[in-house]
Amino acid sequence: MSHTGTAYKMATVSDEGVHWVLRRNCSVTPVQMGQAFGLLSVLSLTVAGFFWFQGAVLVLPFAVLELTGLATAFLVYARHASDSERISVCGGELLVEIETAGQTERCAMHSAWTRVEMGAERQLVQLSSAGATVLVGRFVRTDLRPLLARELRQALRAG
């Protein structure tokens, strides 16, 4: 069956099939975050150095402690900024790729045997087939998860 006549709001339709790319909504890239951190570090260490030379010797260690905390927070942010879920229905197969902190998990399911279920209170969308279960929709607003589930069902029926 063809997906070309079907309207999808969250998916991209191509000759190969239907594809969803779900990502975090990050307003700042890790590179931009690193640049901001570098600027903050220079500014903070400049002020701390000035006070160090004025005789306030404890300002510099606290500035370093502050920058260590900021660096930790920025590293955690940068590690998860590119997290995503890629879902494809192509040629009778459902392929789910979930990337978390640079690690990618892949799961392939036969589209005719896959069930799509919504958890209670708009939890994640559950895809089940042949004993395997995958939860998707982490990066979709809770009010849009039922739409994602409907589109997945629709693509699986057509595929």
C-alpha cells in the first residue's frame, strides 16, 4: 500500500515509507553552550583575579568552585542535547532507533504484528511485537502523544 495519499502531521512521507524524527526542544546547541561557558569563565576569573590582588584571597577559590558546578551542569546538558527517537515504517518493517547520551538502541518489528498502545494519562506510546516492547514519544508533548499513536497505527495498517 502507498502512504502518499495519507495526511500525517508529525511524520515525513517518502517513497521508502513514513518516518518520524522526535528530538528534544533545545534552544541552545552544545557549541553555543560551550561558548557561553567560556565567556562566563573568563569574566568570573577576571573579577576573582582582581579581588585576589586586592587581598580578598577567598574569592578565587569560590569562583573556581562556581565554575566547576556550572561546567558539570553544562556537560550534563550537552550530553543529552542531541537525544532523539527515529521511527520508520518501511516495506513491512517498523524500525525504532532511540539515541540517549550518545548510545543508540535499535529495534526492528514486523509492522503487521505490531500493536500500538497508549498508557494511562497520556504516558509514552508503547509499541509491542513478538515479545519485544519499545516506549516512544519522550520528546513529544503529552497532548500530542495520542496523535503520534494514531499516526503510527495508520502507517502500520498501510505498510
